[in-house]
Amino acid sequence: MIAEEHFLNELRHYFKLNLYEARVWTALLSRGISNAGELAEISDVPRSRTYDILEGLEKRGFVMLRSGKPIKYIAISPKEVVDRVKKNLQIEAMEHSKKLDSSKGAEIVKELELLHKHGVEFVESSDLSTAIKGRHNAYLHMETMLKNAASSVLIVASAKGIARKAETLGPMLKEISKKGVKVRIAAPVTKESADALKELAAFAEVRHLQKPNSRFCIVDNKEVMFMLMNDSDVHPTYDTGVWVNTPFFAATVGNLFDMAWKDMEPADKYLKKF
């Protein structure tokens, strides 16, 4: 076998190949041109499978076929293969997106929504909660929360956190504010957060938070996402949030936020310094 197993596993991941395909492809690359029998021997792939594998690789643009007896296969430059794979992925994504946007796709989604709505009726409110590990995953879930916001969004964050949120969630916050959703943000005004807060202040009400001991987001007084650790003390991979969907708890936290909000000063007063 030409390539090490760990290298083959990387190829499988990046090029969406199975193990036999990765073995046959690397074997052909090492030879430049070869027939199925030779490649089966080099790659330790059963000869009966090699023909089908080469045919599939040819259709996907990894190899070229040269007619003759025996039929031989020519390796294509890996750089060219990368370009072809990227192009095929883009085409597949566009086609799949069109299917989802089609009338048939809309009907399927409607049926799924009915199933979900019916199923949620039997879910206990205590079950509508989950822990989300990893800052990236937490932001993805927050984005979904914001996308469904109808009336209000409350965000409390650290200086570093609001800078990240402006970059990752800013476009969504701006979009929902145009739809009439009231966005309020409390975060420390520092040199680190000033630019982000200036950007957010264009469509949200922003106030200075002197002691950022909390990190949470409340949507419509129904859903809450709160982070369990100080973002300065934890690696993004291990940052953990808890999401709950219960109006009772969300409204309680929202009322506490409103009480603290009254004592916070507008961020503009502090942003002038930066």
C-alpha cells in the first residue's frame, strides 16, 4: 500500500471518499498511468471492486480513461481535482437549495412543521431545555432564537463577548430590528468593545454595564440562553450554554434585567472617549 492510513483518512474526510477509493486514487497518483489490475495489487483493493471504483472516480473527475487493451487510467493533477470537487459541491448545493425552495419542498416542510407542532404539544416544559457545548454551537443556537424573535431581544455580554456577537450575530440583529423587534444590549464600554457597540447602536439601544458578571440572551420573554462560565477563563471549545424555553423563567430573568437596565447609563456617554 502506497499511503499511510492516517493520510488516507484525511483524504477521505476532505474529498468525501471511502477507504477503497482513497487507496486506488493514491495508487494511481503514484504511477501516473496504470490499469485496474496493477492498481488492485498496489492498493490492496480486491480486483473485482477496482473497476467500479475507477469508474466512479472517473465520473467525479479524479481520473481520466484511456481506451485500449487493457484499458488504462491517467491521474489528474490534484490541484485540478480540488477545483473540480469544489465546483461539483457548489452545483450540488445550488440544486439542493432549489429543491428546498420549490413548491414540493415547501409542502414537505409544511408537513414537517405540522408534525413538530403536534409533537411539541406532548412535551413537558421541563424537557424544553438543553446544554450546548462549544461557543460556536451556542452562537448558532442564538442565531436561531433571534431569527424567530417577534417582539424583543435582551443581550448581556462581556466586552470580548459583545465584540464577537457584533461580528457573528450583528447582521441578524439588524435584520430583526428592521422588522420591529426591540433590541436592548448591556455590555461594558471599553476600548475592546467600543467599535462593536458603535455598530450595534445604529439599530439597538445600548447601555454601559459596569460589572459584567453575566452572559445571557432573552428572546420575547420566552427563551433564555445563558452561559455558565466567564469567557475570559474558558477555551471557546469548552464554553457551555444552557437554553431553556419557558416563559415563566424567561419573564423572571427579563424583569430582573429591566430593574438593572434603569440604572445603566447610555453607552453614548462612554463611546465618545473612543
